[in-house]
Amino acid sequence: KPGDAIRVYEQVLEVDPSDVASIDRLIELQMQLGKWTSLLDSYERKAEVVSDPEVRKGLFTAMGQVYEAQLDDSEKAIDAYQRALEIDPDDLRALGHLDALFAETQQWHELLQVLERQAELVEADDERIELRFRIGELWRRHLEDPTRAVEMFRDILAESPQHQPTLDALTS
């Protein structure tokens, strides 16, 4: 009876709010039952009592995923991923989520910052070029600064002269 078990773990946490094992079990049960709001409260509770930055970052990322996928709350998802980035500014996973959310919510300047950070962090040349191309397209299409877009496209072509999307963008 998961509902009864949840009540028992909540009673344990009233006595000892820092009982991580009880919080973990509560999180498992809430996930099984799809109790998203309660799950978020449990994630927050655990984030307050654990000191390991990696665990805290994981909790904030998990919160972002619940807000994004289960509750369709982009604003709170963005906040959760940004909390993860406060712990680890190089977290490509959180940056990837923010990339999608800022594009979806048309927050172009915020998207620009995320794309620039991702481009700094990725190791593969083709990924970096694709991110830089997206930055150029962002300047061209949404930030309405064709000069900056052309500068970005020129930089891309200096590194990869045959990058077809960039060539196409410059000729359109």
C-alpha cells in the first residue's frame, strides 16, 4: 500500500527531517504514483539536507525534468536548471535543457548566452560549429543583427570552409 507507506515516511520525517533514507524512499513512492508536486517537495527537502554538490545538482536537474515533462511549467523548469548550473556552470546536460526551453519560450538573449556557453564547453569540432551556426542564425533571425550574424558565419567558414548551412545562410 504505497499511500500508507508515504504517510509513514512523512511521519518519520516529522521526527527527523534529515533522514535521507526516508526521503529517498518517499521519492521512489511519489515517482511510482505520479505525485509530481509532492515529489518536487521531497526533492527540495533532500536538497536542503545533503551537502554533496553532485547530489544537489542531480536533484535540481530532476526537478527541472519534472517541471518540464510532467507539469509543463517552463518557468519553474528554467529556474531548477539554473540552480543546477549555480553548482556546476559546466553542466552540459542542464545547458541542453535550457537551450530547448529558451528556444521554446522565445527568450532569445538567454538562449544566446546558453549557446555561447555550450560552444565553449563542447569538445567535438562539429558540435561547436553547429552551435556557432545556431548563434549566427539567432543573430540573423531573432536578434536582428545581420552584421553579427555575418561575423559569426565568417568565423565558422574560417574553421570549416565547406560548412554548407553557413554557405547557404550567407547566400540567402
